[in-house]
Amino acid sequence: MAENHSKHPSATSFLLIVLSLISTLAAVESNPFSLNLSPSSLGLKKPEKLSHLHFYFHGVVTGKNVTAVRVAQAPTTTNSSPFRAVVVIDDLLTVSPDIGLKLDGKAQGIYALTSLTEASLLMAYNFAFIEGKYNGSNLSVLGRNPVFSAVREMPVIDGSGVFRFARGYAEAKTHTFDLKTGNGVTEYNVYVFHYE
């Protein structure tokens, strides 16, 4: 007696394939890539608020207690602009333009001179606060800083501590700048939405 081997899948095989697909879809539905959460599920019980911070940023590139160091530069070219340099910073933040007064935090990060035609920086740094209710909290800034413009605006892209989920902007205005040494003090007004 000859066996009957069909070239078509049996009803049992078809049923197994369908059940396998259904169970796969059910597993995907029960383990989603993302979920919608309420802020309170992360301990964020208070509503979002807008804060204004005002301080001075002290950049010291020459002399005693240097806080900004050039760590990379492209080979010398005929171009006289500072384009092609990368600097690491650990600059002081104070409530007054006087560097000798109380330290409120530090600006830590990097900047790169990114323009062939003007003194313009790409800045990526954190304002790391060490005093008062902001102690241990940070704000992250990433943006373009054309340093000889009267007022420069850079985005605040995130934060930590009391600045979790921060978003906003930082306005920088040169308070003093020594063309001979390159040292300067910049006044910052920072406006951020955040949970506390």
C-alpha cells in the first residue's frame, strides 16, 4: 500500500503556525518597548516648576589656578583663527563676579573652537552645583556660543537631582574678558522647567 505524502501542509501544521504567531504577538504586547508613566510613579509628586538661576562663570586659561586646558589641536595651518582646538574645563561658578567669594559650583565639560571666521564654540558641559538646595544637582548644556556676541543663548537639555527632566535655556553675557590672557568672567541667567 502506497503512503499518501501531500505537498501541502496539513491542518495540524497550519494550526501550529497560527498558534505560534498568536503567542508571539501576546508576548510582544505583554513586554512593550516603552510605557506611559505618570511622574508620580518616579517619585515626582510636585508639579513642574520654572526656576531662574543667576551666577558667574570664571574661565581661567592662563596664570595661576588654570581651569581650562587645551587638550587637542589640529596641526598648524595658514589660517590664523583659533579653529581646530578642543579645551576641557573645570570652571568656577560664583554668585558674584568676584572669584574670591563663595563657590556655588563648577562648569565641567569641553568646548571646541568650531568656526573658521569668528570666535565661536561648541560647548558641552554640566553646571555641577555644590551649595544649598541644588547641592549634588546638575544641569547639562549643549550648544553654540559665539563668544563676542552681546548675549548668547544655549539650550539646557537635561539635569539630575532636583533638575531631573530639566529643559530650558542659558543666556551668557561677557562680564569681563582680558584679550591678553584669554581669562574671562561670564554672567549666566539660566531658565529651566524641572520637577523638584
